[in-house]
Amino acid sequence: MFPHTHVPERETDDRPREACGVFGIWAPELDVAVETFYGIHTLQHRGQESAGICTTDGRKLSVKTGMGLVAQVFDEESAAELEGIAAIGHTRYSTTGASRFRNAQPILLEDPATSETVAVAHNGNVVNAAQVRAELTESGEVFETSTDTEVLAKYLLRQGDGEEDENELWESRFTALMHHIEVAYSLVLLTPGRLMAARDPYGVRPLCIGRVGGRYVVASESCALDQLGAEFLRDVRPGELITIDESGIRSYQAVVPAQPAGCVFEHIYFARPDSILDGQAAWHSRSQLGVELAREHPADADVVIGVPDSATAHAIGYSSESGIPYSEGLVKNRYVGRTFISPDQRLRDLGAHLKYNPMPSVLAGRRVVVVDDTIVRGTTTPRIVKLLREAGAAEIHMRIAAPPIRHPCHFGVDMATRQELIAARQSVEEIRQHLGADSLGYLSLDGLQRALGLGKPTCLACFTGDYPVSVQTDFEIDTLTVPLVTAPVPTSTNGNGASNGNSGGNGTRRGARSDETMVALAPERR
Ligand code: SF4
């Protein structure tokens, strides 16, 4: 019997981690809390540490939050106890603020202008949270959590002079917020009388709008609309505030959008394969990444397998382009949870075996192309290679459907620190040796952009180091204690002889904003 202790999932799964899913619905004739329960359940892949739902009955808010998976916090019956006409929900993975009940969302605050309660839920990571928190603390604000969400919310609620009507109050607040805090946030807010959704001026994290039976829904991903039978209307635009209340839906462009910087990892890994990103299902984008990977890094092999489940589409794309048959060769145990076995090396290896079981009938004596979507720290892949060799694979050719990750993310993705990133320290050949593979090929940056057909600028900073806004480059993940200082935008680096084409990027700073403009809420094609 193994001693059971809590080990971060990164010990058994070396992938970037998303930082929350948000959901909101205004539908007085529906059971909004139950709809929200299913909505955040569909967004479970974006965060598994805590879950919460808040409803309004038009006069007061009711909230329930808890630690764990959505289904551990709610069932249909307990969700239905939260009655109301509108609701917001949240699933959390913490990149800023510890994983504890107090930090679960939605959080509730009192609005000093209206004395109403406001509920806030957030996906993202505020790059200047420490600075804004210090400013607010200096002016007398007291914080109850260690999250950047509370920093955002408290900054927002301090704006406005109380002379405006409620629409003007919220619009002026969001304009002030977006001028002072540029990235990264997709937010949903609930007051007794309105549901609001807003996206930062760069649109780093996703947020979309849907319609069901004449009512409106907002969600981090379109898959959460599908499960309600809602029609996808469009993405919330960068810098836009959407307000939904009994009079319908309104759009307010709080600031002129900056150069778009949506996170490319939504395409590569985060979004559910059935979610629509930039007009295309993420599954198709991933398959196309596999096609480009096969063109750039062909292999003399007998079979193509993917590291389940997230690299399956990439592997199928590689197979279709190369003509090498695709097969499942690793079976993933989906029920290996986050509380796992002790972290010594022998038990880590056993942990990899518990999570992935190789199929000798597919692998024995064969030359195998193994497609994965990323390598972050290089901790899990050597164990997978070892498992495949033990199952009899004659050759193992690792193919990675993204460029080497050399820079940490400061915008809401738990990517590890720069020192932990294997590609920041080692060349591709050194990484190949570390993995124990016969060959290793990463997709180039050009190949990535070709595959995704990126029609607009996108954040590629973890590959290039060109962050869309200035960040403190030694800012450690998961802390609010380091004061943020403005640093020059770093330039692209490629100092370790890697074979990928690591050029370009989108380090454009935003220009001056013009006056606020109203934008009609026109449906867009899916
Ligand atoms: S740095 Fe990487 S993970 Fe972070 S937002 Fe940009 S593309 Fe996404």
C-alpha cells in the first residue's frame, strides 16, 4: 500500500494548466442555477480546484462555493436550492492565490456606490496585481483573499462618483479598469439586477456569447453553450462590456481594443476539442498542427500514436499527412486523481504507469511516432518513453505539435518558472537525450501559425518571449508578494541552438485609446 499524500498534478502530467472557466446566464423562466451547474461542469477541464455558483432573484444574491470538482460541490438538487432569474458560475485553477476555500469564486463584495452586493468570477491573471493591491491597501482597502480577482473587483468598485445612473456607473468603471489593468481577465459579474461580462483590451482569455430561447448566456468556451442547446453568437470583443438584464442585452466598448493577443494555447491544448475558436473547432486546429508537424518532421516509422487524450487530434493529423497508420498505443486511466502517491522516483514511475498503460500488441517490434502537444518541464515524457520501450517499441520518434516553450506565462496559465522550463535550459538534442527518444522534432513557430491560419495577432509569448504588455520577467507564479515593476518588452531569444524557426512574435504595445464607442451586438457566424 502506498502512502497517500497530496502531490501536485504537475508531477504526473507535464502540461500547462488553465486558470479557470466562467459562465453566466440570464433566463428568468429557466432554473438558472441548474443550467449554471451544467455549464461549469462542461468547463471542468479549465479548473478542478474549486467550484461556485451565485444567483440573483432580482433583489438579493445567493451563493455556494466549495473545494473540488463541480460534481463534488453540487448536484442538480443542491444547485436548484439557489433560486433566481440569473446566475454566474466558476471553476478554478489557482495561478495567483492559494488553493483554499476562501479563494473559491464567485466572490462577493459590497458596492460602495449602491450598497448592493456584487458577485465576481474571473479567468486570467492580473499582471500588475501586486502593484494595484499595494495602491488599494495604501488608500485603506482591506483584502479578505489572496486572489487577484479581489484586487480587480475592489479596484472596479472604487471607480465612479455615484452621480451617474447605473449604466453610466458601470461603463465608466470598466473604462477606468481597462486603462489601469490591461491583462489578463475575462470576467462575469452579477448584481441583483444585471449580469455583466467583460474581456480585457487584449482578449487574452476567451469569452463568448450565446442565445437560448431568446435569453443570453456567456461562457469561457462555446462547448458550455452547446450543452444548453444555446446558439453561439460571437466572442466578447477585447475591451468590451456586455450587460444583460430584463431589458435585453447591450454592448459597450469600454476602451478601443489593443492589438489582439488571444492565447495560442487555447488552440493547442486548453479548449475542449469541440469548442469553436476563431470560427473553427479546436479539434480541427489540432489535427492541422499534426499535418504541419508531419511535413516538417517526417519519420520512417510503422505506427503513429498520440499521448492521450489531448494529443489524439494532433496524432491523427500527423498520420493522415504521413500515411503512417494511426493507432491507440497508450491507454490513459482517466480516474487517476490529483491526490496521488509519494513523490520519490520509483513511485513517480509507478504513477506514470498508473496513468498510462502501453499496449504491447500495438507497440512490440515497431517503429513508433509518438505525438504530444507540449513538453513543459520534461518530467513526464521520459517516463512515457520508458513505458513504451518496456512494451517492446523498437524505435521511438517524439514529435511535439508546438515550438519549444522557453518563457513562462504571466497571463493566467501555470507554465512553470523559466528555470523549470526544459527548453529554456537545453537544446533540442539535449532534450532528446533526456527523454531517451530516438529522434525529437518540435513544430516551428512558422508551422504553428500556418497550421492555425491565425488571421489576427495572437499571444505567442511563451515561445518567443515577446509579451503583449510589459511584465516583470522574474515575477514568480502563484504569488502576490513581489512588487511589480515595469520592464522593457523582452526581445525574442533563441540562444540554445534549437532547430525550430523561433522568430517573429507580437510584442506590439497598445496605442492610445480614443473615446468610448457603442458597438452594436451583431451575431457573427460560427
Ligand atoms: S504566454 Fe503562452 S500560455 Fe500565456 S497567454 Fe501567451 S500564449 Fe498563452
